[in-house]
Amino acid sequence: MLEGLMVKKTLLFSICLFILTTPVRADVWGDYEYTDNGDTTCTITGYLGPGGDVTIPDTLDVFDVNTIGDSAF
């Protein structure tokens, strides 16, 4: 009985660890990675372009850009 409880705890811990370490999926549009905010807006989460002067777009795909995430550039 104690072995079964340990197996369940280990399995639960493994599932929780997997969920907590799985990155949030980001979409890509042009040179930008972004996340959908769920309300027709998005947050820029990364820049994949060559650098230099960067112009922040008003929209990405079908979303209005309203936020630039921490460490996006």
C-alpha cells in the first residue's frame, strides 16, 4: 500500500514538473514572435530580425500590438 502511494506521488510530481517547465507557445509573424492576448491584441515576445533600427508594427497577423514583453529585444 505504501509503494502505491509513492508511485502516485512520483507520477503527480512528474506531471506538475512537466507542466511548469513547458514553454508558452509563441507565434511568428515576419521578424517578430508574439503571443495572442485573447482579445484581438498581442504582445511582442521576441525579435528574429537582423537588428539595427527596428520599427515596432501596429499589427502582427490579425492582432493589434499593445505590449512589448520583457526581454523581447
